[in-house]
Amino acid sequence: MIEFKDVSLVYPNGTQGLKNINLQINPGEFVVVVGLSGAGKSTLIRSINRLVKPTGGDLLIDNENILNYGSRELRKLRTKVGMIFQNYNLVKRSSVMKNVISGRLGHTGTLRSMFNLYPKEDLALAYRSLERVNIADKLYQRSDQLSGGQQQRVAIARVLTQQPNIILADEPVASLDPPTSHQVMTYLRKVNKEDNITTIVNLHFIDMAMEYADRIIGMRAGEVVYDGPVSDVNEATFEEIYGRKIRDEDRVGGSEDE
């Protein structure tokens, strides 16, 4: 379970990234966080693996306040919390397999990984992870030779190889075309359901939020302005979250839900 208790974050320049966040995210949920750029979506999920550190409140994972963690405890936390980035975050010159097996780094240790001394069980796990996202045929190919959608599937396989309890995905489809975006979201949803991994995804796209989420959290100006099951969400909900009309922006183009 993930619990935000009056969590705030003020950056050194005085900007408030999060304002008194109170949330509880249950094991196995698929949560989509929506909001305009700068609403605090990335700050919210990056606080869960301490890529950013809140400056107030308590942030509990399995009843432990991770804001008190030192470097050793953080390393252990990050083996349990997988992260998928918008820009894939792969080592471009390395093979697909090397990128995916790096998901075991937190379990294997830096020295053994430098010499590729991974146990056979880890290598088998990495291959199964690639099979699960239907990209095992690219095993020996360099990651920079893949399409954007294929690279994101490699990133998902890397997270699967990590065997986390939580997956965080920060705008994972923002750089992809609509069909590929749906493919990536389908794999994330499949993994969430099959492995019961708590999954939190930041999205701009309203249609995808509605299609894949169990629950939607809306953010504006660092605050949670909506939190509820997807079954209760409609167009008026998104207008409340964004603070503007949805249909008017459709006509202009470049809307948040195109």
C-alpha cells in the first residue's frame, strides 16, 4: 500500500510542486494520473521512488516512511519500484538483452553486472520478460535500432525482469503514435492484472485514461482535485480537472485528449 499523508514539496526556487497530498493507493490498482503540463503529475509519481524528495508530510510504502530513508534503504526501495520513462531510458548502444537484464542490477550488484555475471535464472527471466511483450525476436539487436514503440516494450520487459511490487510510468506513450500507444498501454495493463503489480501511470490522453484505468486521479497546480473510480468519470470530470472546456480545445487542436 502507498499512502501520502499531507505530502508537500517546495523546490529551492520557491515553486510548490505538491500541496498537502493525501492519497491511498491499494495493492494491484491500475491508477492513471491526469492533468495539464505542470500540474504535478511527474512530481507525484517520482516522489514514490524518491527521484524527488517531498519537503513535508509522510509518504508510506507498506507502512514505512520512505522520506526517512538513507542511501542503503533507497537502493532496496528501488528494487521494489520499477520506473518507465517517456524517453525509454535505454542504453542505446547496448543490445536489447543487456538492457533488459539490467533490471536485475539491484539484485546482482554492480561488480557482477559489469562482467555480465548474471545467474542463468536471471537470464531466463529476462528472456521470458521479452516474450511477454512480444519482442524476444529482437534479443541481440541494438536498442537504438528499434522503433519507439519497440523501445518502450523493452523498457517494460526491463521492469518485469526487476520483479517489482510497484510500476511507475511517467508519460510512457507521449512520444508514440496512437496505435502504438494503445499497444504499450495494453501490455502495461496485462502485466498489472497478471502479476498484481500496483501500477501508476501519468497520461495526457483522456481516451486512454478512460480505457485502461481502474481509478483516475486528477491534478491541478500541485493539488489533487479529483480522485475516483473510472466508472464515475465523464467529460465534466475532465473539465473540472483541467479547469477548461474539453470540446473547445478539440476544435483548436493540440488538446490534452487528442
